Amino acid sequence: MNDAILAHFADLLAVPSPSSRESAVAAVIEAKLSGWGYKPEQDSAGNVIVRMPGLKSDAGLQILASHMDEIGIVVQRINPDGSLAVGRSGGLHPFKIGEGPVELLGDNEMVTGILSMGSTHGGFADKAGQSWDGVTVITGLTPEQLAGKGVRPGTQGVKARAHCGPIVLGGEDPLVAAWTFDDCLGCAIQLHLLERRAIEGWQPQRPTLFAFTISEEIGGMGAKLLAHREKPEIFIAVDGSPIPPGTPLAIDGRPCIWAKDSLCQYDYALLQELQAAAGQIDTELQIATITGAGSDASLVFQSGGAERVAWIGHVRENSHGYEVTRLSGFGQVLRVLEAYLQKPI
């Protein structure tokens, strides 16, 4: 199970997917779903969804959502020498991505450049790790050549795929590192859940919509649009948790649920249902309150898009950077979700 999820994750990670440019990874997801016999839908915003009837057809609709977009950079200005002034898309800091190759998704062609912070010998680089001021991308191309490739203000970029991983570390129950798990791993877990369900044929208790959403990193735009159209009773984000200082979380394979984040208090009864599901498979859920983050679920709740919301996922070190987690946690999240979805209501 863990290796299968890791394989799906590697397939998704290989495709650039900055916010609002998720179409390529959406195509990979749709191809996998179609191959297992599903009929995925894609709405005009770009969200990919699979609808599934529930054994209790009169129960309120629930949505399980993982977002397809990743943090990245965005071109702000093209300088006369062809270098690019850039800023962030989502919560990316320069020191997290570091100097090295990036891929710019031009309108006509992808362009490789080197994200640069300048000289450490009396230069700006000692400050550039915290600020985008002075950070440039060197392309080796003139402004005219960049224009021909469709690189312009607003062009988005990501860490070069060859440097993203995943990398497996250690022996029994190894660690896995990648740039970043957020949230291709949530998508991979949902994909393998649907792959297993296609073989086993079980139905969820409630009518359920499995969603792969756009633009979570810049405000949860896809999830909000989806929720306001579908009007779910329950919305659950499947994602990954950072470990802020003082937070009692560990990368030991146990999944995590959030009791609260910066936007909302999660539904108490729904969190109890997830804990009961974890007990069915002889595991336990780590519980955290996160003050410096939100999720598709809390953004939906804040916008009035669902009555009850929850968050579940793996735990990772080095959030919004080269993240590290435990391989066994992949399957643990999946098994909790399977138990929750099939638990009688």
C-alpha cells in the first residue's frame, strides 16, 4: 500500500502544478481514474471530481478534498539584461527553495533558469533568504527571446522537476523526502483509496465526492467554488501537517487531525468519528492546533460553504521546503479514511 501511494506521488510530483496552472497534473489524475473505471468530471475552474452514491442516499453529501497546486514563484519584471525579478506564489520563502534551477512555465515554452541571490562577499545574499527583494532568476536569454517563449510578468515557475525527489532514506519503515508533499501526497492517497475501492467494490455510507482542487495555496479558490456549488454537509481536507515549534507532533507514521487552525475550530463530533475510525484499524491520531496555517476545509467553512469540516493527513518536517515524512504514514491515512467512509451512521 505504501509503495503504491509512493508511486502515485512520484507520478504527480513529476508534473509542474503552480496555482492556476494545474491542468497538466489534473490530466494525470484523470487518466488514472479513468483507467480504474471511474468517470471523472472536471469543472470549468479545473477541479477534478469523482461522485459516488452512498448506502444511505438521504444522508448529507460529504467532500474529501486534496489540492493539486504547489507553491512556486511568479515573474514580476523582466530586466534589461534578461534576468527576472520574481516573487512568491503561495507561502514560499527564498531560503526554502534555495539557489538552483527553476522551470518557468512560459505561454509557448518552458524555460529553465537559475534562482540567484547574489554574492555573499559583501552582497545582498545574507538578507535574500528572508526577502524576495534582490532575488533574480538568470535565464541566459534576452527580453526579446523571453517574449518569444511567452515569459512575461505573471509567468509562474517551480523548482526544477529533476531536483524534487522523492528520496527514500533509511531501512525498515524509511523516511521519504521531497520538494514538496504539499499536496501531491494527499492526492496520491485519495487516488490509491479509489484504486483499492474499484477492486473491492465497497460503497461509502454517505454520498461522497472525491475532489482534487485548484489554487489552495492562494486562498482555496477551487474548494470554495466547489463547496458553494455542491452544498456539502461535510468537507474534509486530506493534506499534510507542519510541525511548528512547541506542537506535539512526530513523524512516526501516525496520522494527524487538526482541532483548530488559523481560520476555524474544526467540528468536534466529526473529529471524534475520525478517531473512532482510527481505533478500528488499531492506530491513533495525533491531534494538533495550528496557528499559522489554514486548509481547503477551514477556508470553505469560513466562506459558509459547509456545515461541518475536518482535516486529516500525514505529519512532515520542513514545511514549504524539502519536506520529510514517514513512509508508513501514507497507508495509515488511507486506512483511517477507508474505515471512516464505511462506518455505519
